[in-house]
Amino acid sequence: MPSRSSRANRGWWDGNADDYQAEHGPFLRDTGFVWCPEGLDEAEARLLGEVRGRDVLEIGCGAAQCARWLVTEGARVAAFDLSRGQLLHARRINEETGVRVPVVQADAEALPFASESFDVACSAFGALPFVADAAAVFREVRRVLRPGGRFVFSVSHPIRWAFPDDPGPRGLTSDRSYFDRTPYEERDEHGELSYVEHHRTMGDWVSLLAASGLAVTGLVEPEWPQEHERVWGGWSPLRGRQLPGTAIFTCSRI
């Protein structure tokens, strides 16, 4: 059964998929792999290594922009997302671009793929900030990866939790404990849970990965580019030049 967090977030993303793609689609590009609001591009970063001829899974693909880029690089790609609304945009863009990615609706805590099916798995802010049980996701990722397979994912940098999610000066002053793991929640007019985001410290992420049998082999904290002036929610040039906004973990299956 889907978790409480999964049920709430599926409804939220279904309801906000149109607005999200309208606002952020041009930055993400229909066929582009952008890791984070800082704009780090896989075409330059090459965190996934060589993908040509490899089987790649995108976790929490949204409209599958990243997966579509991987197809153009010669990878064999499968992608999934919790939100039907996001996947409808994936299918629309598939038709508009002619670059087609097979997408399915699924929960990252229970992947509908056979064991040892993929050489690489990736996730650009997909699923992991929103799941209650990140350990279950990591166990599933390890299960579907082949021995020695690579897993790379980006999430909000844990230090951001200690600061208000505000792109202005208010977002530069800590107002809560970094060690407070209480999830951020939103509720609808009936008091029902409608959105959840979970916080893990840097130590939590590393411990969960190690316990699942995934070895951390790299960590990138992208700096805010000097010429980059785009605001994305709580990400902004003001904050980005003072505080890390994103953490990108590179892991391998042990």
C-alpha cells in the first residue's frame, strides 16, 4: 500500500503538474538533463559516466526531460513517476519532440522492475525528498542495479532545512534546528494531508546508503554560477552565493 506521504504527494503533483511544467519547463528543456536549480547540466558534468548502450532508469522522472536526453545519448531508458499528471506531460513532450521514453506510474518505494535490470539509475530531485522511507528506495535501487552499477541522485542540500525557504534576505538567517527531522507538511481545507517533504541530515543520507549496500563514491555541492540570475522557489542568486542549495550523491552497488 502507498504510504501516507506517497498518497498526499501524488495528489499534490497531479494538481500542480501543469503549473510546474509551465513555470520550469523552459529551464529544464524538453530534452535536457539539469541536475538542480543551480543549472548543473549532465552534458557537462558527466556524473553518470558513459551511458551509450547502457540500461538506465530515471527515478521520479516528472515529464522525463532527463530520460529523453539520455535517449539522445544512446542509452536504453525506462522512467517512472508517482504522478499521472506529470506523466501526461512526458507523453505530450514525447510526441512533440519525437524522442520517446517509455514511462510508467509507480512508487519509488516498490519498483516494478526485475532485479539486476539496469546499469545506471538516476534521479534529479525526483522522489527522494518526498518519500517517508528513503531506506526502502535505496534497497529497491540496489535490487534493480547490476553489480557495480552506478546510482546518482540530487536532493536539496540538508543545511537548507535550517533556513526559511525564502529567496530573499530572510532566507539567510537560520530559524530552526538542522537536526529537527520533523517533516514539512501542508494540509487542505479539510485538514487532510496534501503535501509532505522529508528532511535527512548529511549523515542520515550516508548512513542510509551504506546500510542498503550502496557505496558513496562522490558528492557534488554545485556552486551558484556567477551569470545565473534565475529564482526557483527558495533558490536564488542571493542565497546560492552564500549557502549550498543542492547535494548530488554518486554511489555504486557493492
